[in-house]
Amino acid sequence: MTTSRMLKKRAATAAGAGADDGVRERVAAIIADVRQRGDAAVRDHSVKFDGWSPASFRLAPDEIERIVDGVPDQVLADIRFVQDQVRSFATHQRESLRDFEVETLPGIRLGQKNIPVAAAGAYVPGGRYPLTASAHMTIVTAKVAGVDRVAACTPPIRGEIPAATIAAMHLAGADEILLLGGVQAVAALALGTETIGRVNLIAGPGNAYVAEAKRQLFGEVGIDLFAGPTEILVVADESADPFVVAVDLLSQAEHGPDSPAVLITTSERLGTAVLGHIDALLPGMPTNDMAGPAWRDHGQIHVVDGLDAAYALADTFASEHVEILTAQPRVALDTMRDYGALFLGSGTCVSYGDKVIGTNHVLPTRGAARYTGGLWVGKYLKTVTYQEVTDPAASARLGEICGRAARVELFEGHARSGDVRAAAYRGTPLSWTDHVLDRA
């Protein structure tokens, strides 16, 4: 058991894994309304929550072209750069997944295929700020996987079109762009309406209402993962720069007031210095309204005896993002098990992963890294199998074994499926029908 000394502990009670009852009920009511009234319900809720009621939520090609033309050239160049990084990494992921066929016994062929889902929805959050990076992560990755139709949606920002986000969606390869957000957008994509086609899988982050809508609709539609507040955990030794550690912790705290930011260090001196830097930096942060409460209520600093203890404690958090700021950061690759993504060494940071480096930033939170990774090209693929038996003797042998194995489990119908093939392919004169009747 790993023990630690705490220089700073969280002030708030740990957040639960699910939505509160109020969120759950409101989301359920909106989904039920969209299910019953379709487009009319979507429009009513868009007006209520976003003050948005265009002639069509789907942007026409000429509208998209006009919006993209109004985006500064440098912004477009940066979007293209980042999407190239995401596309390159996703392409390598796709190439690591291969279809295969193997002959396990003479005349018995088994195979595996990776088939893209036919249609995917990409939810790109907004509301307060244009979040272009989520367009890269969801849409580019889906298109690399081979998804034929990607319907992307994002809400207006205070009644205005988020031009940079629309440009990112378009350049990423979205087949449809909907200026629509919230539960109503998720429900429309999952259920389909008169004008919005249903999709097979929805990916992308969002607020508590969007996350709860995905949870409630899971089963009717596939989802990437259950998302919670953004998390950062830093493992640092005495070689780390305490100012850099402080800056990196606050970089993720600004996502929202419930975002955990945790430091695990082998150096009490470093931990104390980090605490001092954070106290100095927070008052002047433009996003202090988010980062301040996050650090106050969910910030932690643990001091442990050695890096083995640090890595063991870090695994218990199963954090979304884990920065390794140590003298030998790659040791964590062989030591740690439970994390969404690792950021090794002072040359990289979680913000690179969020915005520019190319790995996907849609990652597991709230301990889900214990059992799953984040969004990747494989999420858009269905790994399916097929079987073929071409050798009569092989089918006869399988049929005999199937008959015996099925009767052990008292599955007579299964046994007869094997019996008829055993009879047909071992050359006995008994017909399939006669054999089943004889068994009966």
C-alpha cells in the first residue's frame, strides 16, 4: 500500500460517476420530446437553450464556403497543420489493424475484418469558446477509419456562428455540418428526425448534459466513452521545474471548476514551491473563474518516498492525462498501467495533446482508464469475423464434436445442426432429414 504526505488536499468531496438527479431528469425529458416530436422539439430546445432558430440547422455548402473565407489565413494554416498531425497518427493506427484469414485446420478458414460504421456523429462543444480541436479529433479520425458519413454539430456561441470551428469541421472532412448543440443535438443524431439523419456512433466531449444524453442513449447508438471533467496528474522528481509544474496544473484546471489537478512528487521542496507559484499565478489568470475553484476544491499535492511509490499512487488515480516530469521519464512507460495518455518529459505537455501534437484528446476520465483507452480510429471500426468450411471431412468431424458438445449442455437443436453435417459429409447414405428424424 502506497503512503504519502499531503501538502495540499482537495476541499470538495469526490465527484460521483453519474449525473445528479436534476440533470438526469432534464436530459430524459428532452430526449423523450425529440423522440416524439422530432424537428419541432429540436427547434424548441435550441431556441430555449441557445436562442437559435435558423431556417435550417444544416449549413449549406455556400454558407460553409463563406464562413471559411472569413477565417484569418493564419488560423486556417494552424488548423491544417494540427489536422495533418491527427491524420498522420490516426493513419498509423489504422494500418496497425489488419484484416486476416487463416486456415486453422485443412478446409477450415476463419477470418477477421475491420468494417467502419456507416455513419458517425461528431459533437464539437462550444457555448463559451470555439473549441476547434474537438473537430480534429472526432472528424479526422472517423474519416481515416473510413466512415462514409460524418455529421458534425456544434452550438452557436452567444447567438453567433463559431467561424473557426466551422472551418475546422469542414477542413476535417465533415459531410454535414449542423449549427446545433446540447442534448437536442445528441438526441437528433442518435434518433434521427425528419431532416437530420440517424448515425450509428456519436463521439466527442461536452458538458454534463451532453455527457448524460450520451449515457442515456447508449445502446440505441454507440458512443466513444463516458466523459467527465478534464483531469491532470503530474509525477515530478527534484529535477522538475516547479514553475513549469504549476503552469501545467493550472492549464487543465481552467477547463472547469470541477477539474482535478494533482501533483505527486518525491520532493517536498518542489511541492512547496509549486504551491507558492500557483498561489501567485491564479489571481492574474484570465480564466481564474474556472481554474481558481478547480484548484481550491480539487487540487492535490502528494509527497512520496521514491518514484516507485509515485507511479503506484498515480495508477490509483487512473487519471485522464499524466505528465511525467522526471529525470528519466520513459521509465513510466514500463511502470504505469492506468492512465488515459502519458506525456513524457518537460518537452511536451497536456496542452500539446489537447491542441496540436496529433494524439487524440478524447480520453477516459473518472477512473475509466482502469478499463479503457480513449477515442481512436478503432472506435469507428467494427471488428467482425467470418467462417468457411470447404473440406467435407473437416465439416463431418466438426459436426460429430458439435453434436457431443451441445448435448452436454442439453442443446438438442444445436446438436442436430452438427448431426446433419456429420451425416452428409462422412458419406453415409442417411439423408439430412432422415438423420434428424432418427435422432428425434
